[in-house]
Amino acid sequence: AFISLNQIPFEGSWSTYQKLFWIEGMLTTIKNNKIPITAIRLLVHHQPLQDDHLNFAIPWPITGFLQK
């Protein structure tokens, strides 16, 4: 699935940790709502989100990365 936003969802001062937890929350919400997708790609204005610390050029698995 592609999620296209109209602006970068992170503040400039956010750490990589904060960004990962924001993403993890979004992935968990999608998974808990039983939406039948396996991965998402985050876009801004229909282009891959650009970030200095995280790679959004590849899909992120809906299962997330935190061990539960």
C-alpha cells in the first residue's frame, strides 16, 4: 500500500528513535484494524519520503519491528 501525505510527518528536531516509534504506531494501527496489506510505502506529494536517517525508498513491513 502507498500512503501519500501532504507534508513530512516528522518535526526537524525528532531523533531516529522518535521517528521509528511514530512509524511503529502507524504500522500497529493498520495491522490491528486487519487491513489486508503486508507492507506500506510512505510518500510525500506522491514521491518517496526523504529522510537523512531512515530509508523510505523500500516498503516497510506491516508487522513492524518491535518484538512483542
